[in-house]
Amino acid sequence: MKTSVLAVAALMLTAGGALADDSSIDATIVADQVRNQGFSCQDPVSATRDQAASKPELPVYVLTCADATYSVKVVPDQAWQITKQ
């Protein structure tokens, strides 16, 4: 079940849909994936698209949590690339 939910979230983020063009998305979607990949994210505050780091098919978001901030590159069909800032 987790895999299918994450696959749908990744598809929504990377497909040509509205979320791929938005400057921000629901922080809980990004935070869930960050946690699934072993990082801590308590109380996600925001997920804002990093326009300078993003490419058309590789969006990058800055995820702000109560306990950390991450740069998150959404890579289709792979683990997302997460860097703690």
C-alpha cells in the first residue's frame, strides 16, 4: 500500500499536471517520502519548489520541518535525492 501511494505522489509531482508547476505542494506528501527514506521530519511546515535547482522533469523542493530543512529532488522511478540543509 505504501509503495502505491508513493508512486501516485511521485507521478503527480513529475507528470505534466498542476502540481509540477506549483511553487508549493502539500508538505505532508514530501515529508512522508523523506521519512520513508530514513530522515526525520516532525511537523512538516512547508514544501516550496526551488525554481533555481529544478528542471522541467526534475522538480526540487525545499521541505521545512520543525526539526530540519531538506532539499528534495523528485526523481521518477527512483528514490528521491534528499539533502539536509
